[in-house]
Amino acid sequence: MAHWHLMKEIVPPDYDEHEYDPRTSEMLATWRPGEESSVFRHESETLYKTAKGNYFILFEGGLLSRSRSLPGTEIWYGGSSIHPLNAREAFSWCQETGNFETIDAHFFFLK
């Protein structure tokens, strides 16, 4: 199962930072790998929906996480990165991460 942050190279496209803001968007689902939970190795992917109906994933990880090579990650503490998605990509992400309740609630039209 290939999660977004495990792809060869993620280079987020240009996007409107005001629209793709986790603080003003609806959180739909989260995925965290179970094997690493330390402060330096923590990582998570969270799917959001903007007020305009667009989707994005917020990648977050500590210094020693797999997301350390994402753009916007700081050397000494880790960081985060945003990657906009279309509805089909968001649906696929939910399938890959086992967020089936989110599929039923938000992507039933793609089943």
C-alpha cells in the first residue's frame, strides 16, 4: 500500500495558502502509522476539505520521520507540508488508509 508521503517525490503544486488552511477547513480523516510514535519519529497524514469543496492532505512528521524530506520541513524539528488533491485522489487515499467511514460520508458518489 503506497501512502502519499511514501511516493518517490512529492512536490506540492502552487496553491492558495488561505484556501488550503487546516484551521479553516473541515477535517475528514487521519492516518498515522502504528509502528512509530516517538516525538522525533511521529508522522501523520490528515485529509481536509476546504470551504470551496477542494481536498488536501496535511503531512506532518518529526525530525526522524519519513516526511523529513518533504518541502517545508525544518532540519531540526520536522515539519509539515500540504498537498492538494482532486476527489478521486482523496477517495483513493481513504481506501489506502482504511478510512471507510469517510468514504461512506463524503465519497459515496465515487463508489
